[in-house]
Amino acid sequence: MATGVFSEGRAKISERTLRTDKWWIQPLITVAVLFSFIVYATWRALENAHYYAEPLISPFYSPCLSTTCVSGSSLLGTPFGHIIVFGMVLSPAFIILIFPLGFRMTCYYYRKAYFRSFWMSPPACAVAEPHAKYTGETKAPLIVNNGHRYFFYIGLVFNTLLTIDAILAFKNPQGQWGHMSLGTVVLLLNATFLWGYSASCHSCRHAIGGRLRHFSKHPFRYKAWTVVSRLNQKHQNFAWVSLIWVAFSDFFVRMVSLHPTWNKYFF
Amino acid sequence: MARTLKLRIWRGDDKTGALQDVTVEANHGEVVLDIIHRVQATQMGDLAVRWNCKAGKCGSCSMEINGKPRLACMTQISAYGEEETITITPLRAFPVIKDLVTDVSYNYKKAMEIPAMEMPAGMKPGEPRMQQVDVERSQEFRKCIECFLCQNTCHVIRDHEENKKSFAGPRFFIRIAELDMHPLDILRNRKKTAQEEHGLGFCNITKCCTEVCPEHIKITDNAIIPMKERVADEKYDPVRWLGSKIRRREEVL
Amino acid sequence: MTLEKYKYDVVVIGAGGAGLRAAVEARDAGLSVAIVCKSLFGKAHTVMAEGGAAASMGNVNDNDNWMVHFRDTMRGGKFLNHYRMAELHAKEAPDRIWELEMWGALFDRTKEGKISQRNFGGHEYPRLAHVGDRTGLELIRTMQQRIVALQQKDQRETGDAEKNLKVFAEVTITEILKENGKVAGAYGYRRESGEEILFEAPAVVIATGGVGKTFKITSNSWEGTGDGHALALKAGANLVDMEFLQFHPTGMVWPLSVKGILVTESVRGEGGILTNSLGERFMFKYIPDVFKDKYADNPEEADRWYLDQDNNRRPPELLPRDEVARAINSEVKAGRGTEHGGVFLDVSKRLSAEVIKKRLPSMWHQFYELAGVDITKEAMEVGPTCHYVMGGVEVEPDTAAAVGVDGLFAAGEVAGGMHGSNRLGGNSLTDLLVFGRRAGMGAVEYVKSHGANPASDATIQKASAKIEAPFARTGGENAYSLHQELQEITHNLVGIIRTGAELKEAIEKIADIRKRSANISVTGDRKFNPGFHLAFDLDNMLLVAESTAKSAILREESRGGHTRDDFPGMNSTWRQVNHISSFDGEKVNIKAQELPALPKELFDLFDVHELEKYMTSEEIAKGGSK
């Protein structure tokens, strides 16, 4: 039976949409960028190499928790030994990437991005979606999206670790403090963008003050809420720039691991 | 008369209908509603269209112009190219009555399902004291002019007629948020009912409601997502749930 | 076609602020109520009110009280107001505002958390409760939600939300039914289907709003076609002082399509200044003698007033609306207008962009989207627009009962008397609430003492035949073109500035259109047919225009919303006269009626020297009635 815009009683119009603008460009770009990122990240995680070039560690591999990690890269030690899957050693990237991935999968911004572009639900406003049924986030697995805040909290731990990585990048390859290189800048920016992404998160906005009923009784939290609210308007920008920069940071570390001279030291 | 405009206007009723081509004169600075009125006065005396204030304040002249849900009184014809044909149809999420007029009674039914504001018992007129910062969030939602463009564009019901019975739609999520954030409203089960009765969980944050809102209310960021977070506090966050059992804090908040 | 029939205790025609308030009152008293409106529920013209609702709560300046408000209202109306209405309004307005708050309205707040109040033309103290510049929307939404709340209560108690309180949206009422000389109900048709509908009820409250669509340039929406005025006239009630129309000084003048759309007075309240094309702040030239001691005569003092209101006089931009409208009209006529025939209104010099967007959000939005003007940077172009009719159904102040027809009540803009010859900004929203409630109370009392009064079949058939008529004709007049003709006549001959000769011409021309309108034919069928709808609206507008023109030609003075080029002065003898319109089935007749004199206790609220400017020496000598 016809549903949606073709339902009984609605204006009989045969087109799925009458939009004349290029509404499909936006979802197309989203698919292209996200897909490229996934391909690149999967390849890099499988590669299980070239993620550490002292003192730089790729954000895809930090913290490196496996006993297979290259020496010096395990900031938090190797509590799990190593994990074997189908007779192969699991890349340490997979152990941790699940968390940032979860943070982004449940993110209120990325939900818009992937529901529109990958799931086409809907592909664009006032463009009929191809699905016959829709239950949204009322059932498993999408109901998990309601747990975004937990991924947000875990994300804070990762932000802290990646900030430490950026601080460690003030060392030279010999382990002496007080130096700074291109890699330092790359990792500092990486940490900054990730903090920006977390701080502008809707769950953060809620936790910091959004859940309050009377702002006037909590002046400091109100102030913090207004700051987070301003950042929140840029959440989409933080989401993209932090995603792309994480990949770039990894790429940079990989290149330095192959060509140590690429990491120009300023001092 | 500054230019000649080509239009395609949908005419028909709940049984049949089609886009009809019309050519009409247009003046500089006119909006689509002016053009429709000219068509009415000169060519189609019985062309049905709803409108009231013609100033973007009453939300009556909602329709779809080149496929986009818009207020006809706030859509300048100068936004369209000289050669462009402007296609005008009724809202496509609601049953059509005639031409550009749809049956929006769904929205009034949903309005009836949201429990009204409840003041604390014993509070007398003139007694309420509320700080500006405490009312501002709700005030944003009260800017709503009930044009129902958000309801019309929301794919949950636009594309799935069957969801209408269990989904209140963005307009009423901002109403629930308004009341849940109201400094004095005492009804405390709004979060729970938002999820369980009004279908908040259907929303997948694709933000079309915000995109079409002529009042620029940040429906998704300021109402739906905060409500989803508030629902999570009560239903999906075991730590907070435990916390709320140990000490009752909401009164303080 | 089967006739839809309903029986109610009270039928309220109009779902704006007054109608909804009346309905709430009647339902609260236990009666069954139907609310009938021409458009969708919640779209009434009340949403267009921007500035605020005047009530002397004294939240911002505690010198304010009902007596000050009463004085301001009488002054604004040039003492032609019905004193009792002005008194009731001033006394009850604060309660009506506080009650809205209990129903969920969220007004802007003061530091202490009370309802904030803003300055407005003609009000001595900051008095207008407001929400940014969308106060009317807040009011209508609150009332709408109150109706829903009452329906939810009925749902809980009876299982049927609409059993005792139902909204009939998109229904036009074409006739007030009478039986045995008393109201028996209302008859009309559903706009969606064209099908006829009958309401039997012993009491009918008319709350249909204004008549702006009679004019070419107006801030009113399509609904302002004087339906209630005409329904009342035809039912045997009177209209009072229909010559008084308020031209709001600031309507948009450009682009053409938005000509007439309102620019809220709050723009001036927040510090907007008016200048002509020479850059002069011209309002200083137009302060009338009666206001000399209240308004600053130099820019320095006017500017200081925004900071210190106790020691400075207010800027002349905040004079009552009639004065400002006439001033702008004179400037434009003298060739000092803008390119599009208005003057400049600028708020960008005094306030920062951020403050403007916060305090005047919908104005910013309106100019930005409709005219491409950023009011935080540039001046607006504005000119007078037909905004409000002070005249209306003659009512008993305490019960809002229409004089001459048992069972008929009127409240809001459609009722006359409250505002005299000129309404102050902000007084209309509280007028709606105060007299909406009183009309509801009046209807309740009437229904309880009178009981049902069924309509006879003959009465019903007569009403039905009228609706059928336009379809029976073919090749007759086109309602759209007749409407345009009428608007040209009223605009050119019954506008802001009037003369006896022009009014005479207008009366003849209106009579001619009336004759031709009897021959209107309609194309298409009954289903949502705007041409068919207009045929009825036009009939109402013609009656209103006739009443206005005939009242105007008799009043040989200039006062408030009535300016005669041939009689430029205000005349104390004319102040004692109300013009009462009645309808004999063919034409509108006007008679002069003496205005009720101020009782002593209200008389004594004024400085006698002020009263001397308005009253004759005999009236002053009497010192008010006992």
C-alpha cells in the first residue's frame, strides 16, 4: 500500500520531490568523506605498523595497549597482553578505536550526517525516503544512541591521553625535553580539535547546565552553559575538522616513521 | 509590472489533481502570496489558499514552493530566476482539501495530547517570580507561529503515514521542552511521556524541522536534543537513575 | 445537503483574544460554549499585536496605578471614551495579565523576577507587559492553550474533550438568528466545504475584531472585514462613533507588497527617532498645546528622558498615535517624504545591533526578509496605515451586552466606546482580556436568567437562502473588483484627512457599489472558494464603510482618529456627542447621542486646567455628575 507522500488523501503528485536545487550534493560529499575516512582508518588499523616515531604516536594507536606494540609506544602499559582473532594478532588500534568510533556514531551531529547520506532517511528535507517502515531510535540497535553521554565521558579520557601525547611531542627523538617540531604542532592541533569537539558536544551541554531548571540559582553553571552553547553551534565544524585532522595526524606520524627527516624541528 | 512569471500550481482535491501552468504578471518586491492573489483575482477566482497576516506572523500560508516547505508570504519572487518556473503545491504530509489547502487537524489533535502547564498549588495570580535567564529557553519555543512546516517536513510522518498515531512531531516537542524547562511547571513526568507517548525516540536528528522553521527556532539543538538528554537522564543512564533514587534533586535543580 | 446543527449555551464568534477570553469565562461557569472562527484556531489577528499589553502593575515604576492609567486612556481618547469602560479597563487590566501568567504566558522579566513593563506612546509610566515584540502571539497562544487545558479537563471528567467546549475553525457566520426579538443563535457555512451550519444558542458573543480590509493600506489581515460590526447592525444593534479609525503612524511603505504591514510602536518606545528627507527630527514641530507640558521640545531633553524619566519630558515620537500619524502625513504632503512616500524611522543610532535583535526581533526579521533592510544599520521607511477602529458595537460597559438586542454581546475591537476617538498602544490587548471576560460573564448571567430560545424553521430557511444567492446568479459582478473599488474610495475619500465634499462623494459611491454588490456572482463550487467567501465579507465591509462615512460627515471637528481639513480644530461641544449608527435593512442611519458625563470621583482625578482644554465651561462648572 502506498505510504508517505503517496498516501491516500494527500495531494496526488507523482514526483518524490519537486525540489529544483541540488539537494543531493550535501549527502554525496558526506558519503565521500566518511567513506574515505573509513577506508583509510581500516587500512591503517590493519597495517599495524608505522604508528610510532619517537616521540610521536599516531592517534589511531594511542594508548597502545597490546604487548605487540612497538617499544616506547605504550603510555599506559600493556594490561591485556595481546589478543588473537582467527589465529592472527589483533591490531592494537582495534582495541581502542571502538571508543572514539562509538562517540562519533552516537554523536547528535553525525546522526544527522549518516542518517541522511548513508541511510537516506531522509536524503534531504522534503525528499521522500526509500524505506517502507521507520521506527527511528525507539528500538535496538539505534536505541544505543541514547547512551551518547557515556561515550562522551570515555572520549574525555582519550582527549587527555592524546593531550599527553602532544605534550610528549615537546621531546626530541632522543627523549630530551624542550624541543618542538612539526609533529608537535600536528598533535597539539589534534588534541585541540578533539577537545573542541567534546566541549561542543550536546551531552556536554546538557551535563554542564542544560539539565538545570533554574539557571538563576546556578550562576557559574549557567555561565559555563552559555559558553558551551556557543561552541555547540559549531559542533558540526568541530566534528569534521577533528575527524580529518585525526586522520592527517596518523598520516603524518606514518610518514615520519618512514622518513624521520620529515619531522622538521624548530628548536 | 516588472516581469512575467511562469507558475505551476497544483489544483485538485483528495481524489484527483494536477499541476496547472499559469502565466502572470509580477511586480518588483512581491512575494509568492501576492502572485497567488493575482492569479485568484484575474484567472482562478476559486483557487483555494489559506492566508491571514501576510507578514510571517500567523503561519497560515504554509505550502511547498519548488518542493521546499515555505511560507508563501515570506518567499520573495526575486529569489527565482527570470526563466525559472515556480512550482507551488500544498503541504505533502497532510491530506489535501482543495488546491493549496490541506487538512492540518493532525496538529490540533496532537496539541490536545500534551498536558497543559500546571502551576504550583496555592500560587496566586501576581505571585510568580521568574528570572529572565530562567524563562529565556522556553520563550524561544513560544515564538512558534504554528505554521506546521516542521511537522510537514519531518520524514517520520511525511514518509510514514502510520507513525502519525504515535508521533507528536517537532512542533509539540518544542511545546514539551517549553513546559519541561518552565521554571514553575510542576508536572514532572514530561520526560517519560515524551519518550513513551509522544514518540521522541522516532526522531533521528536529521534537522529538517530546524531547516524549514520560518521563526528560526533551533528546534533540534535547543528542544529535541535537550529533551533526549533529559529522557536519557531518567531512562538510559543507570548512574543518574541510581543518583535520583538516593537523593531527590529535581526540586533543587 | 444536510444541515449541520448544534446547540450550545453560548456561541462566541471570533477566536482572537477577546473571543477566547469570553469562552474561557463562560466555560468556567459551567456553560457549553462554541467558538467559531474564520481561519484556523490560533491565527486570529491578535497575533499581530507587537508592543505589549498595558496594565498598571507598577512593576517598573511603582508610581503607576489604575488612576494614572485611566487618565492616560481618557487623554489618548480625547475624552470621548465611555468613562466606565476606561475605568473598568484600567482597574482590571493587571489581574488579567497576572492570570495569563498563571496559564503559562512567559512575559519578559524585571530583575526582581516580576513581569517587565515598557514605555509606550501616551502612557505616563512604563506599563506594557511584553515578550520582545511578539506580545500578541504570546497572548493568543496562551489563550489557545487555556482552551485546550479546559478541554483536557472535560476529557478527564466526561471522556469527551469537545463535549462542552468546541472550536469550529474556518466557519463564516453570515447571520445572527433572532426569535421573539431575542438572540436565538448564529448561522453560517464551513469555509472548507461550503456546507451550512446552524448554532442554536440564547447568547452570542461577537468578538470579530476590526475593519481594516475596508481600506487599501492596512495592517489588518484578510479577516478584518467588519463582520461583527455588520452582523450586529443587521441584528438590530447600534454602532458607536464609527468615524474614528486609527491610522498607525508607522506601517511599512516599501516594497509594495508589504505596504501597510505594521512597524511596532516599541521601535519608538525603545528610542527610535523620526526624521524627514532633510534629516530633520520633525516631531518637535507637531506637539499640540494639550501635550506641551508632557513632551520635550528639544532633542537634548528628549534623549535624556530615556535615562531619567522623572526629571525630563518624553520625546515627541511617543505622542499618541493620531498625532504622529498626522505629523508624518503633513511631512510627506509638504514634499519632505522619502522616495517611497514615507519618513525615516531609525533605531540603529541609539541601540547596538545586539540589543535591537533582542528587543525587536520580529521587526529585524520582517525588514530583513521582506525589504532587505538591516534595521541595526539603516533607517526604516514608514508611513501611516489603517490599523484599528475605535468605533464599534454600542455596549453596556459592565456586561458587554449590545444595546438594543437581548442575548447579544460584543468585546474587543468590535466593541466601541472604550478608546474614545483614539486608542493608546497597548490598551487593545488588555481591552480584549478585560471585556472578553466581562462579555463571558454577561453571557453567563443572561443564559442563566433567560434559558434557551430555539430558532424557527422560517428563520433558518431565510438565513440559508442568503448563502445560496450568489451561486444562483451568473455573469454578475466580480467580488474582487468591487472590493478594490471600495478600497480606493475609502483610501482616497475617507482616509486620514477628510473633507465634507469628499465624504459626500464617498457616501454616494459606496451606495452605488452596494447596489451593484447585490448582483455578485461566483464561479466554481462551494468548496473552499475564496470568491464566494469574499462576497459575504464585501457586504460587511460596505456596511462598515457606509457607517464610517456617514458618521464622519456629521462630525464637524477634528479629534483623534477623525481629522477634517474643513474643521481642523477640536470642539468641546462635539466632545459631548456620540454618533450612533443603526441599520434599517436598506441603509445606515446616524443619530447624535449625548455622551455620559464623567462622575465626580473620576472627574476629580484630573487637574481642572487640563479638563478645560477638552470640556465646555458649563461641564467644568458642574464638576462631573453625581
